[in-house]
Amino acid sequence: MKSIQNNNEALTNELDSISTANKLAKRKNDYEAATTDFEERKRILEEKKKNASSWFVRHLIIFQMLIGLSWRRKYIQIRHYSYIKMINRKKEFTASMTGNNLKSKLGMMAVRTIFLAIMAIIVIFPFYWMISIAFRTPTEINEAATGQMSLWPQSWSTEAFDILFKGRTDLNITTAIFISFGVSITSVITQTSVSLLGGYGVAHFKTRSSEFFVMILLATMMLPGEALLVGQYLIATKLDMKETFLALFIPFIGNAFSLFLFKNAFDGITDSIKQAAKIDGVSNWKFFWKVAIPLVKPIIFTSVLMSFITSWNSILWPQMVIMENKKLYTIPLILWDIMNATGDPQSAWSITLPDGGKLMDPQNLKMAASLVAIAPMFILFVVSKKYLIRGITKQSGAKG
């Protein structure tokens, strides 16, 4: 009986090892297929660059190579992260077995740790300094104007936040927060929808003008956003949309870079998946909704984050179309208003000191407003980070 049990355990272990070997072989084949596809795309673009009819087209293709290939390379690295990490671990083990110096490894690790610690301090310190100043008293800020400010506040105070939220009756920062969220959420929904449909159309429905459209798309990406503001402002004026909520998010509906990302992502859907869907009688709309969209989830999360951040931080366009309508002020406009209050004792944002004087440079108020402005961005990143990573690392493609 014991020998039968041992035989069963040995058979189970053998089957597990065979299953592991099959999984490893499949991961290896997938990685090699992805790298081969990357090299093929690179070769095709190189040929297009050589056969380009003009200098302008050649440089557009070069720009397409920089954007498309870099995105594809990063996607391969993330998609096959576990396999690449396992291969690198085996290489390191082989190197250590052949006599690599352990002391040099520890030395490199120490240098890397020190470097990362220094970079972390450089990145984190400005945020600490902003929080530190935001919670200082006006008296301490005034004294620091003629001396040196300590790294730690003498006493923590929320006076700057009280002034920010209750100091003015004509400008409600709570309303500005809701307006900013409304503009950003509307921009995210409209821009992602337009980019999804546009990218799918360009990638899925191939025509003679598809490549020309991509070139035009890349050309618009080379223009600075400020160069388009004059035309957008004239259109908003002609349509009588100035000082309206609609005018705040219209420029964010179309985004060439987001559309280009979706186009590249949909190009990555293999022909075998499309053919299998056709055989099953799947319509174009059902294929787009049930098959294509789940395969480009990482790009959707990326597009959502980009759209939200861009519309939330926008200041020049709202300033042009909102003018003096304080009911439609966004958070960046309030921050800009506070920045302009420096040196003006008659400003509505001025802070009265205990001795009756005015704080000429309300740094604590500026930093408090900055904290309110970046808090949603920070929360959005923390909340969406795990979903973004899960979407990127999720297995995609047909099971075969």
C-alpha cells in the first residue's frame, strides 16, 4: 500500500514538473514571438523611412518609430515581466557560480541604495516643504521674510486653510473644486470615447488614406498646445460659448496623442483573433465592445489619467474663456489669483497679522492652495495604481 502511495506521489510530481515545463515553454514562445514581432515592425518602419518620398515624410516616420516602438518595447517588458525576471535571475546565478566577486556585488548594491535614497530625498523634500509651510502661522511666515525659515514649524496652524475656504464670499473654493471635477470627468469621458472609436477605426478599417491620416495625426502632435488656443478662442467666441461650462472642456475632447496610443494598441490585436471572431459571426460593434476594449485596458487607464491630469491642471484656456465669471473658476484659477496677490495689501487674499499689519507674501496661503490642487491627483494615482498595473500585466490574446 505504501509503495502504491509513493508511486502516486512520484507520478503527481512528474506531472507537475511536466506542466511547469509546458508553461515555461509557452511563456518562452510568447516572449520570442513578441520580440520577433517587434523586430518585424522595426524593419518595416526602417524600409518606409528609406523609401520616404520627402524629408518631411521621413521625419514623420522617424517620429512614429520613436513613439510606437518605444511603447511596444515597454509593453513587451511589462507583459513578459515575470519571464524576463526569471531569465535574469538564472543569468545572475550562473554568473555567481562561475566566480563573480560577492564583494563587488555588495558594493554595487550599496551604491545603488545610496543613489536611490538621495533621489528619494530630492523628490520627497519639496512635498514636505510645501506641507510644512502650509501649516505655519502668518507671524512665522512674516518673520521668515527677513530671516531664515526653519525646517520644522514653530507651531502648526490651519489658519491658511481657514482663509482659503472661508476668507472670501465672492469666490468659493468648494465650488471651484466641484467645477474642476466636473470639467475633468467630462473631459475624461468624452476624450476616451472619441479616442477609442477613432483609434479602432484607423487600426481596423484599413484604407488608402489611413497612413496619410496617421501622418496628419503625428503632425498635429508636433504643434504646441498654445498655438491652437487662438483658433479655439475664436470658435468659442463665434459660438457664444464664453463664460460657460461647455467652453471649459471642449478643447480636451480631441487628443491626437491619446488617439495614436489607441491606434497602436488596436494594431497589436492579432489577425487570428479577428478571424476567429469573424468565423463566430461576431459583428464589428460586438468585436469592438467584447474583444478589442478588454485587450486595450492598460491604454484606457493611461488615457484616463492623462486626460484627467491635463484638464485638471489647465489654467491658460479657462483664463481666456471664463474672464471675470468667478462662479466658473477652477482650482488653478484660484491658485493663480492667490499668486497675483503677492505684495498687494488691498488684495482680498491678504492676511492680517496680530500687530495689525498685512502679510505681504502669504506663502502659507499659496502652499495651502497648492495642497488642495494636488490632493485629488495624488488620491487618483494611489487609487488607480493597482488597477493600472493589473491591467498592464493581465494576460491578453486568444487561448489556443
